[in-house]
Amino acid sequence: MVEKVFVVKRVAEKLWATEDAIDGAIAQAAQLMGDLVGARQELGVPHMLTDAATSKIAEAMNCLAQARHAMIESHSALHETRLRLGVRTKLDGGFRDTFAYHDDKVVAEVDDSQRQAS
């Protein structure tokens, strides 16, 4: 039988990778927006020519921000799942519970220096 803790670790690593991917997409979209504005200015075209594209990029960035928020909220739900599975051990080497919980809600992110000090 597979050790639950390793399955939980794999899921946590995928969650962090997904958050990183969303952050990367947000950064790329922001650069795209900046490039679009710069290109419009460089070409000397009116704002209305790029208005539809600007609005759609802003809409996409908002959707990415909402996706990021949903992924962050999933930490709390997965924390509860981990406890229900009986996995209470925190592993070193990449498996990190980086959030502090209160009443099953994420209340703060704990950095590694704070964790080592306690």
C-alpha cells in the first residue's frame, strides 16, 4: 500500500506548482498589457484602436487573479483533508505547510525562518 504521506506530498507539490504557473501567467499578462500600451504609443494610434484588446487582457488578468485566490483557498480545504486522512506529519525536503490555520481558514503565511525559530 502506498504511504498516505507521500500521496499528500505529491498533491501539495502540484498545488504549489499550479500557484507558480498562475503567478507566471499573471506576470506574462501584465507584460503583454505593457507591451500593448507601448506599441500603441510607439505607433501613434488612437486609444480606441486597442481598447477592445486592452479590455480583454484586463479581463483575463482578473480571471487569473481569481484563479490564484481559489488556489490559495484550496490550502485550507486540503489541510482539512490531510487531517481527515490521518496525515499529521510534516516532511522536510520540499513538503512544507507554509500556512497557519485557525478554524480551518488560512490566516497567515509562515516563512521558513519563522518555522525554524519556533
